[in-house]
Amino acid sequence: MFLSFSWEVPKPCLQSPAPSHTKIPCLPKRGGDVPVALPKALPHGDEDIAAPFKVHGRGGDVLVALPRAPPPSWPLPRNGTAVTNTPDVRASVLRWFLLALACLCGGSVPACADALTRSNLHVQIRARHQALPYSSSTRFDTADALAQIDLLPEMPGRVRLVYGGSLPTSSFAAATGWNREHLWPNSLGIDDRLPAYSDLHNLRPCDANVNSARGNKWFDVSLPTDPGYTRPAHAESPLSATDRDSWMPAPSERGDLARALFYMDLRYEGTAGEPDLRLVEDTRLITSTGSAMGRLSTLLRWHGEDPPDAAERLRNDAVARLQGNRNPFVDEPGLAAAVYLPRLEIVLTEGRPVITWESELPLVLESAPVPAGPWTRAQAIPSTVDALESVRLFRLTLAP
């Protein structure tokens, strides 16, 4: 679940300059070392030993609350990590914490923590992007690309349509044929501007009539109580639903569309005259004069419920061959939590650490004694970490 980890003593707890850091090996299932930054010695003072520590990873933040004494019940990894050359008498506590990290590292992929930042991911996918012309009578354009990328292998000569169905590739631009659907609507901030307008990660073949029916509605759960509710959303899209302002695709494609929108939000940040696209929770911000799209919490749920399958990964490969860049949320689904869930922060209130965060998303703080769980809802939000008798892990998840 995690790419890399670091642990920090909250600044209010430090009574001396921040200690130097080193690198220790962790043992992920796929082999290699995971960079883990840790102080060589704990700060002095008994009150510091009970301070919580943050673990940053590609699946979002996990906050580890360290006990005053080593917990006897922590499940030790098969190959534990030992601490050497640590003169501090409380090294045993640090050693137990490192064993906790070793447990968390299971199944991770080695990478630098810096690679997880939104800005670095943006730079990477932008640098590799080689835009195609949207339409051209003389050059290979997006219609040609979609006819290749979304060709149905089991039905030669036909393209898979977003929102359901298939049509002959030759029917492009015909009145009863297919055209190009912008998942992030062109009218919501793209406004015909290249390279966003021709970005293949955002384009899908679509039945022309279904494309018109969706218009520029955002993606969300369409409500049966809404006066404009219709299911199916269109006769040619039997598994979709719609209401006055939202469009809800079939369950099998909800995650695919969510990850495409995550990509667009990350790829286009107003750099060098490009649009600054933003996924939002508050749908009142979605207007034809702005560049917002949503609903973010719904997209995150769909992303979790419908993970990438072989077909989506093959499509990502095909787009990369033609356009040069990949959708990182298809390659590493856990990046969505790292990008969109807020950081857990720790502050001291009357000498006690308190967990806080800032977000417009509907979130729940959960706690567990070990990474495998069981994870249960914390009693208070934000939660106060009381006198700890064992290691506790804290994480944020979307509210039901």
C-alpha cells in the first residue's frame, strides 16, 4: 500500500535541534529498500516518548502513536530491523517503532518520498506529454487515435463506447454514429485549448446522441428524488442514470472515469497558459465560467469500488504509446489517497497530542492496533491521543 515512509517528532515536542537522519532497509515483498527517515536518537524527556509520529505513503497518511513502553503484542515481521550505535537508553522503544515500520512496509514499492508530491507528479506527466491535433485532414488526430485505442479486440472493426455499447469505427461523425466525448467537459475550463482539448486520457468514443444527453453534467450519484431523474439516462446507455445536473455511469466504468478526471486535475494546473482544472466537493463551484468539476468524494468512492482492470491498464499503455504520458492513478491506484486526502497534523494541547486535519471532504478518523486492523471509528473527531498502552495507527477514510 505504501511507497515510502518517514517519521517525525512534532515540533512542539522537540527540546533540542532536530536530530540527524539516516536510512534503514525495509523488506517489501517485491524486494529492495524503502527509504525511511528516522532520528538516530530520541529527544530527551519522558513526555516525548509518547508522542505520535506520521507515516507518509502512497495510500495517504497513517499516523502512528508510540507508547511509553514496547507493546508485547505487536506482530513482529519475519526479518526485524535492529538499531545499532544508538546510545540513548530508550533505544528499545525506538526499536519497537522500527519493527512497526517494517510491518507497514509489506507489499510496498521502493521510491523516494519526494516522488509522491502533487507538484512532482504534475511535472512528470506534463514533461512526457506529446499532444496530438484534435482534428486534422492531413495528420493522425484524436479520432484516428480513439479508433485504435478503443477498438474491441473481440469485435474487429468496432469501437467500445463510453456509457455502453459499440459502433463501427467507420461511423465516426455520422448522425447515428460515434463522436468524441470529453469526460471533463470542454465547457468546464478546457475551452478548446490544446493540449487539454485533445488529451487522449480524457477522450472516449461515445454514441453521438448519448454525448448530447450528458452535455456538461458532472459525475455524481443521480438522485431518484430529483425531478429530472431518468434511468436509463438514454436508450443507448441502459446502465447509466441522470438527474438535472449529474450523470451516473454504469458501475463497471465508474472507476475508469474517476481516474481519468484525477489525471486531468493533476495534469492541468495553469502552467504556461494551460487551463487550471480543479476537482471540487462543492458542486456550486461548477459553472460554465469556471474550471471546476466533481463531485470529488463520489469519484474517490467510485475509484475504490471499481479498481483498474486489465482493459483499463491496456488502454493506459496504448495512450502512452501515442501521447507519451501515462495516467499514474491507473498504474498506482493508491496515489488518489496521497493526492486528495489531507495530511494528518499533530498539535499539543495542554501537553497532550491532538490529531487534526483540514478538508472539504466528508471524512472519518479510524484507528487500529496493527496495519491489518481491525480499523474502527475513533471516538472523537478530531481525536485526542490519551495515555497509550500499545501502538495505535490512525487514518482518514471517506464517510459512508
